[in-house]
Amino acid sequence: MISDKAVARIAARAAKEAVATHTDASVAHAKLAAPRASVTVGSGAVRLGLTLDLPYPADLAGVSRQLQQYVSERVAHLTGMRVTEVTLAIEHLIPADGLEDRRVQ
């Protein structure tokens, strides 16, 4: 049996891979916080909750769907567990073009 903590680490790592793969904002990636994961495991199935930052601008709905699918498939493949749910909480949107460094004068 794989521990909840191990599954959470796998999910967080998969989310980090997915953000790097499915978004096109290399400047923002350096400023993104590492994704965090929470899991509920029972009867060979797992429910995942992910908290993460995303680069902006981006198609948030499209990127979210891709992240959920990638993380679900990756966790299922690596753990042998059925993933029944992946929820996302987007904590911050990080501007990709340095807008946060500009000031209104």
C-alpha cells in the first residue's frame, strides 16, 4: 500500500511537470511556487486536490483541463490506483511579461 504522503508527492511532481509542459511562459516559470497536493485514498482509489500558481496570460480553462488529465494519468500509472477526482485551486496568476515590475507614474 502506498502512503497518502507518497501519493501527494507524486501528484505534486506531476503537476509541476504538467505546468512546464502545457504552458508557454518561460519567464513566469522561475517565479511559480511549487504545486502542493492533498490526497484522500480509499479502496484503491484516490481523490487529488492541487494548489498551484499558473503563468498569465493563458487559456486558464484549457490549461486546467490539461493539468487535471496529465496528473490523473501520471498518478494512476505510477501508483496503480484509480484517480476519481482532481480538483485545482489556482492560488496566483504570475504575469509572464514582467508586468509586476512596472509602476504607474
